[in-house]
Amino acid sequence: MPQASQTLSCPLLKLPPELRLCIYAYTHQFSLNLEVDEEDDREDLSKAWESTHLVKLAATCRLIANETRDYVRSLPSARRTAVMDLSDSRGASNYVTTRMRHLPCPIADLRNVVARYNFKDFQSIIYRSPQAHRRSSVDLAVREKSGYLLDALRGMANATLKKATNLNGFRLQIIGLQPRRDGESYVEAVRRVLHPPKAELASAEYLAQRIFHYGCEDAGMGRDTGTLRLAVLGERPLLLVVPKSTRE
């Protein structure tokens, strides 16, 4: 990312240029009260300039920038996880908005990405609709939403995640999904969610199944019980997050 774009969000640079110049002038006007040795005046004058408040301000900013870069580069893999929210833009059957919530390091250094969608909010929208009592309406709303979610995730993978050369995992967390049962492994939980004989239409599990269905169609994958991937996006597998039980 160019240096100019990296600093656009700096609060100091959001101040009007005239005010920033006032700050620089303020740090520049302090008297030095320095005795200059006539025999070596050039070196003394150079040291005098380096000791001014303005130069100290610039040096401090440089030190903070260097420390920040070193800190980010030293982050362990477990902390190199980006989190983004998928939100309904307007109602139950409209498009999905992607909002980045946490980006701990440059995209090229990311190890994991977690996309979150709150099914409980979507569920409340369904039940507020005049046709909430009709199973066909609920089924259609969930199917449409699963398509929009998959499109949003695909767009993220194609536009941004292709730059994440060190990415290990791309996961979808659907808030409202039933947690793992006692002693149930992740693999068993995913198979339970994606391959049940029947699921309630207005449930997070059914939404996951529809995403899995469309993802399999797009990738030409078979919907066998051994498949744990929801979809393949930009050559990266999309996996489902099934939360652990709070009793564990």
C-alpha cells in the first residue's frame, strides 16, 4: 500500500493544513540557548538543528512508525486473523454488506479470515414479514439469503484474499448455529449440520445447508457426507465454524 494512503487516516493529517503548520511553527520557535564553538561551528550548528523540537517531533513519529511495523511483523500466527461482518443491507431479501471489523496485519501476512453473519437478526426479519406463516416464503427467503452471502464471500475472495499469500483458513461463522454436543468433534459437528435428514427452514443450520448446496454446485463438488467444505472461493476452501459448547 502506498505510504500516502497509509497515513490518510492519521488524526493529525485530518487537521486543516493551516493548523498543522501552526503546530510545526510552534515546535520550531523555541530558542536553543546554545553556545557555538567558533573552531567547529559547522558540527555544533548541525547538532543544534537536530536538537530542535521540530526535529524531535519528526524523529518521534519515525520511531513510532518503526516500532509499529516491528510489532506487526512479530505477531504470532494465531493473532493474524481478520474478522469481517456480513450484514443485511435492507431487509430480509436484499444484498449483503461486508464490513471489516479487525485487520491485525497487512493482507499478505494474514493467516486466517473469519466472516460472521448473525442469523438471529435475519430470523427476526423473517418473522416480522406478513408472510411469515408460509413455509414457502421462509424457504425462499433463506435460499435467497444464502445466495447473497455466498456472492459476498466470493467477492471478498476474488478482490482481496487473493493477495493473502500466507492464508491458511477462510471460515464462515453463522451466529445462531447450534454448538457442538458434549464430546462431539469438529468433523462430526460439521457433518451433523450439513448432512441431516431434515432441518427447520428458519434455522441457521438450514442456511448453512443452502450455502453448502450452492457452493457444491458452483465448484462441481458432490454433496457426499465426507465433504466438509462449504464452497471453494478463489481456489480457497470455505469452512464452517461450529462453536464449542459452553459447558466444555
